Amino acid sequence: MEISVKITKENKDGSADAVVRFDKAGLETLVQWGLISMLKEAINEYATADQIASRTGIAATKRRKPAIKKSIAEKKKYVKDAIRKVKK
């Protein structure tokens, strides 16, 4: 399996342009990890207070805090960590 990410340009707003290369096994892995990540995020975003309380053992509240947006640096670190895990 091969997955490589090469940042070609870093933009002023903190984003970056990148070239991602992968083989068939790498594509399958990236799609699987992407789907898992999206499902986890959706579960956390749309869970009711009662569902959250049952998972965490914390008393339910009337309002749920909005999801915290990750910074570009956090997203880059997450991707790099995921690639390292895949390569192992």
C-alpha cells in the first residue's frame, strides 16, 4: 500500500495545496478511514443530550454545545497520524 502527500504551496490563510498519490490499496484505506471519521463526527454532531449522557455518564443538559471546528494545523496533524498508522 502506498499513500504519499506532498504540500506544493502553503497559502496565507493557513490552508495548503497538496498532491496526494496512492495505489488501489491506499485508496481503499483512505475511503474506509474517511467514512469512519465522517460517521463519528455525524454521531457527535447530531446526538441528543440523552444519548451523550448515556455514553459519558454525565447528566443530560437541555442544550448541546456546538461542535468545535478543528484548525488547519490540527487537521494536518490528524492526516499525518492516520497515514503513519496505515503504513504500520
